[in-house]
Amino acid sequence: MFKSQKNLSGLLLVAILFFTGISASNAQKRKDVGLQLYSLRELLPKDVKGTLQKVSLAGYTQVELYGFSIKDQFWGLTPVELKKILEENHLKPISGHFNMTPYFKTGEQAELKAAIDAAKILGLKYVTIPWLNPDVRTSAGDYRTMAKRLNYAGQLCKNAGLKLAYHNHDFEFIKYGNETGMDILLKNTDKKLVNFEMDIYWVIRSGLQPYALFKANPGRFVMWHIKDMDKSDPTLNAEVGSGTINYKDIFKQAKLSGMKYFFVEHETNYKPDMIGSITQSCTFIKDQILR
């Protein structure tokens, strides 16, 4: 009887440790690879079903959306219709890039509220701001205004059971006196309301290193965009693993960053083609980084 109890206890301990390890894992351990669908912007509007099927076949399990508008929704599909196609292809939508130009220019909230409604229907976790127009980011004061609007939008998202995130390019790293636009956004946004999605390529293209931002702002970069930098021309993208960015080392900083999800994104320079490029990136990530 005693031996049986001891063996049972040992098995229970192993099970507890095993399942604890699973629950504590992040995207890196789960083997999930996400794709920002903007990578396929020339294909997707023409054939949503066929393109999403190819995304799944390429090895992706998560996606980040783009392209929503009040008028056209998602390429003529309602959020309900798009959700069904994603489910059919076993693709989990995590985040969406939503155009908030009217909100950041004038404070007009129609697009913001429509984005939140669409995100709720799709089951997204994040409503992500992808871009600030040049005319709303000309000074440190502009960035402080943007920070206030991000906080307000973040509260609306929280009220709806969602989270807000901000995605960077390179212009956020222009200096205004002793601080950059990104510094201002990070310092003047509420950590409980505003998260950040780091586009690692654009950080490095700006002459910075992701680690410095992670160290100064631990836990705030909950999502990443990953694309490589062409070896011969840094203005061009490359498939992950084929360029100059050492993603193996950067992924070791995931805990410091607070990274929960990451998305491959190609903006330029597809070799041999769009589907071929995203497939190559996914294969490298699974074989060399998440193994």
C-alpha cells in the first residue's frame, strides 16, 4: 500500500511539473507562428479564402489582421464571415491593425469604435495602431497629444474586454531635444492601458538595438513583428534567417520584452514570391528558433 501511494505521489508530481511548464509557456514554447496578413496584401483582397488556406498550409497558426474600414469591412467580408474562414483554416486571429487616422487627427471616434466592435466579433486580443500620419507627429508636443489619445483609446478597449497596442516604424526614433517620439509615448502612456508591438526590423534600421528598449521598458513590448534585413541593401526585407538580424539571440530576450505573440511580416523584396517568402520564414523559425 505504501509503495503504491509513493508511486502515485511521484506520478502526480511529474504531472504537476509537466502541466505547470505548459501553462507557463509562451508563443516560443507553443510553436505558434503568426503572420501579419499585410504581407499578402496583393493576394488577399482578390481571394481571401484561397490565400488564408495557403497561410495555413505554410505552417502558420496565428494571424494579425489589417485592412478594416467601416465601408468595406475586411475586403468586402463582415467580421463574422471572416471569422468563419479563419476557423475553417485553423488560424487564430490575435491582433488587428486598424486605421485610426481620423481619431488621431481630430479625436473623431467612429473608426475607433467600429474597430473595437469588429475586434470583439473576431475574438481578437489586441486592437493595434499601425501608423501615425506625418502631420500629427511633427514635435514632442504632438507625441504627448498622441499619448493622451492612446490612453483614452486604451480605456475604451479595456472596457470592451480588449487591449490596445501601438506598432512602431522608424519615425518614432527621431529626437526632439533629448528624447525620441517613442520615449515620449512610453513615458506618457499608462502601462495598464497601452501595450507596444515592436517592429524589430525598424528598430534596428533606426540604428538601435531591441535589447536596450526591452531593458528600459521591461514587459511593455507584448508583440513583435519580425522580418529580416537584406544583406546587400538594408532598405529591403529578407526572409527570416537569410538576412543580417540575429533572431536567435533576440528571441532569448522574449521574457524581458514581455513578448506573448509574434508575427512574421514582409513589406518588400519577396523571393521567390509572397507565399514562398512567408513559407521560408516560417520554416526557419520552427526549425531554428522554436525547436
